[in-house]
Amino acid sequence: MQIDAHNHILSMGTDAEFTLGYGREGSLCIYRSQDKLPTHRMPTAGEWEHIEAQDGKDGFGVIGPDEMVAAHPGFDKMVVLAVSPQYLDGRLMGTVDVFDVTGVGGDPSPERCNEYIAGCVAMQPDRLIGFASVNPRLRGPKAAVEELGYAVETLGLKGVKLYPMYQHWSPADRELAFPVFEAARDLGIPVMVHQAGSTRIDAKMEYARPAMLDDVGREFRDLKVILAHCGIPWIDEAMFMLTKHPNFYTEISYHIATVTRRDLFQFLHRAEPFFVPLEKIMFGTDFPGFLYDPVMLRDKLLTVNDEAAPLGLPEIPQHKIDGVMGDNFARLVGLMEEDA
């Protein structure tokens, strides 16, 4: 089974100018590294418009359910992740359906992010898996727990994605964060947490390190936790969290896009000597972000054994590569039976 475990959908706000600026902030470092924008000064409006025209970007950058499926030819499933609401520069942002693609209706608002994700799943029920999102800092942990229960029990979403560093709360905060982890455990759903770096200036790196989930793993032994982006740039720290905690997993979006195929082979090859079974690692892309072409990244993973002979190392067993490509995630969320 081929599954992309990390995708974003729809838009990030109701204001086109704001969402365009948000996208520019996150992609500036990428364009600079490709020599497409100046590195010694901030780009002019004209330089931004030129590069965005080349890439076909618009103000909202909306990716709907049909576009999501079309961008993943040959994939069986795609996980679409809600972004819970937060205030940035005085504006409420988060997943929003600005054009009512899903038919949810009403005034578009990030407060309804989970309804929009459920609406996307309803449009492509055989292909999309929806994860909710809640922000305990916005209206408090009680409201976040209630929203999570609604998202899972009423809307039918299969997991939850959390964004501590973006929303400025610590995942180790027992009063603010732990009620959400407890609720997820009681609901029987996995929790994906953005414990990794970010190119957003306002994101608080002090809340991003994978080791900040150590107390979660100690307190909630039965909770399945997915470290998003393999903890980049703290790759080894994230992997050791998988070594230590039996129910911790990772998906490799972002990380897979920043390394060569040879680097990817070596990363996978050293996982088990690091006491991390490859069954704990899952493919993801972070589509539709820059450089995150699902087909290109899938091909990088599926041909990774071509690097074995030049390095003088044994190939990774095909069933383990197939696991990373999707079977591991399928087992995690109950789409496939666990091996006997």
C-alpha cells in the first residue's frame, strides 16, 4: 500500500494578501538556496511576482480534494491534516475553505478547520484520511478537548495533528497540553506532533525539539505518537525518541526532500543499528509545499536500494521499504492487520 502520511489542503486564511505573505515567508530560504531570489537583501515585490508567476502561485494557493488525489497518481491513500486556528500578526489563520469547495457552507473561518477536513474526506472517502487539529492555547484545554471529541466522534476524523511551536505552547505543559494527549489516548487515535524546525520567523524553536515529548511518552504509555518531519534538524534526537518509547513513530516529510537518495539509503540503513525498527518509519511529503512532489519523493524511496552496491552495503529488504512507503502507516491506523 502506498500512503502519503503528511499533506495540507485548502487554504491557510481568508485574506489572500495575508496568505500570500505567509507563503513567501516560508519559501524565502528555499528560493534563495536555489539562486532564484537575492540573498543579500529582501526581494522586491516585482521579484516575488516574477518567481510566483513561474511557479503558478496565486493568493490563496487552494488545493482541494480532487487536486490532492490528482497530485498522487498511484497512491492508495493520502493523509490530510487540519491546521488549528491561531492568531498571527493579529489575524486568525488556519485551515479554511475560502471557496466552499467542501460545501460546509457559512462564513469561512479557521475555527471550522476540522469540519473542512471532514468535508474533504467526504468528497474522496476512498483516498483521503483526515486528521483533526486543536490549539489548547487559543481557548484553553477544556475547549480543545471538546473540539477533539467532536472531530473524532461526530466528524469521523482518524487522528490529530498538533503545532506547539507555531502556537507558542509547550508539549510538555501538564496543564495545557496533557489534557489533549489524554483525550487522544482515550479516543484511541494517534497524535502527530510538529516536533521539528520551521522556516517561519514567529515559530518558537524552544518548543520544537523532539525530546520535549519525553514526558508524554512516560505519562501516556499506550498513546501512539508520530513525530512529524523526523524532527529535522534534530534527526538523531527524534530517532532516539523512537528507540526509547515503544509507541513513538515518525514520518519523514521535509527530511526526505532535503537529502540525496544516497543519504536517504544511509539514514534507513542505520536505523536498526540505532535500535529503531523500520516499521516505525513512514513516508510523507508535506505536499503542497515547495520541493515536495509526491511522485518524485516516492521514486526516491522506492529506488533507494540502487545506492547499496556503490556503498558496499546490503540492500534493505523490499518488504521493509514497502512498509515505509505505506504499510506501516496502514497498520498504525488499522487499515491493515498487524503482523502475527
